[in-house]
Amino acid sequence: MVRPDQGGSDASLIAVPGATFAELPLDSIHPNRKQPRVEFNEDELAELVHSIREIGVLQPVVVRPSQEGGTTSYELVMGERRWRASREAGMESIPAIIRSTLDDDLLRDALLENLHRSALNPLEEAAAYQQLLDDFGCSHDELAGRLGRSRPQISNTLRLMKLPPLVQRRVAAGVLSAGHARALLGLGDPADMEKLAQRIVAEGLSVRSTEEIVALSGGLRRATKPSTPRDGARHERLDYLATSLSDRLDTNVKITLGAKKGRVSIEFASVDDLNRIIGVLSPSAE
């Protein structure tokens, strides 16, 4: 921990397995250029600035030797909010863990830190996933394995990148939820998405109400005559419900209807993922 009266003098390096601890000058560190987090809440940052002035930095940042060859020696891997707040608090140095981090781990580590802190908005999360896919050429399955998330959860989040810019801005600002956004994607036409997004905000529509509006505006109205589902046959309403459940649970859901009974199948990636799904289905069960 660094207290305000400690000044900016460098402490001697202490060797520990896999990393080195040091107190580094703030000016020797530059931000992670691939930091997925774009928005920093000003009120929360101000609270952290006050805390650092009073008691110092309680958790070291994580840095790696800079690969950019500039005047700064280190690049942030984790802890940009602490680094920003320390600068605003007038600190000259910050406790840091120095470790070697490969390029293909840099964005992943920054992304995981923010996901664990729930600090990313849905669009920032989707953009970070897309950057990992583009930079390192991995598949959705490989990315899910690296991050410990289910493949449908990755794919559903990436779908948000298909939203028109106006709707994306509202999701990023927290005016629309990720659930609303995924429901809007069912419309297909960007103009229709923007129109319904405005209605969601104006009328305070729930995600479920939005899903019903999308269903009535889409495939359901194209049905020309009622039909009795055959055993194993596809049914538009069931497909819509399966898609809605997949979006709500962030995993793959299948619904089949037989002659006398139906079945709902929900995929999960791990025990933790199953607990997450149960928490969504029944919050009281947690």
C-alpha cells in the first residue's frame, strides 16, 4: 500500500515467483491501448480519488514492460482506474506488479478484470470480444474456453455489434438493456429497430413486452393459416420462444413439441454456468 506521505521514490524490487513488485512513478506507465473499457464513471472515479488521498492505493496495478519503445517504461495490464485516480489525487507513484504478458493475453487479462468487476457496458464487452477474434483469429468456441464463458453467451453478446449506431449509443449509455437490444435484433431493419428503441424509452417497455412486439411484427404475422404441429415439426412460436430464452439465459435453448408432450433443453458450459442460469430462472434459489 502507498500512503500520500511516501512520495515518489522507487522502492527496491522484490523478486516473487512469476512477477516483481515495485513502487513505480506514474509517469513511467502508459495505458493499455487495447483496454476494452471506454467509459469511466466520473462519480465513482471521484470517490476513488478521495479514498487514495486519505489512505493510499490498496491494490497494486499490474503492468508489463512497454513494447512501444517510447519514453514510458511500462504498459498497464490491469488497474487503469486506480492509475487515473492516483494521477488526479496528485500522487507521484503507485504500487505495481511487473510481469511479462504476451500480446494475446493482454486484452484477455484487461477484459477479464472488467468482466469480474461488471465494469463494461454490453457494447464495450461485445467490442472486446470482436477485437480478440480479429486480432488472434480464434473461434467463438476457443474464445469461450479462454474466458470461461459459454459459446452462446459470446455469440449473443457479439450480435449487439449489428445494432444501428443510435441504438448502440443508447445501450452504451444504459438507457436500453442488453435484453432490449437482443430483442430489437429480431426486427432486421435498422429503421424499425430505431423506431422501437424510441418507443421503449418513451413508454418504459419491459424486455418481455419488446419481445412480444418484435414477434408480432415479424414471422408470426406471415403465417397465412393455422396448422396443427406434427411430431418433430418446427413451429414459429416455439422457435421465437427458444430464441428469447437463449437471449435471456445467454446459452443455447431448444424447444421440441411432440404429439403428446414437449421438451425444453438448456445447455450449460460448467457447474458455475449452470448456477448462473438457475439464478436467472429463479433468483430466490441463490
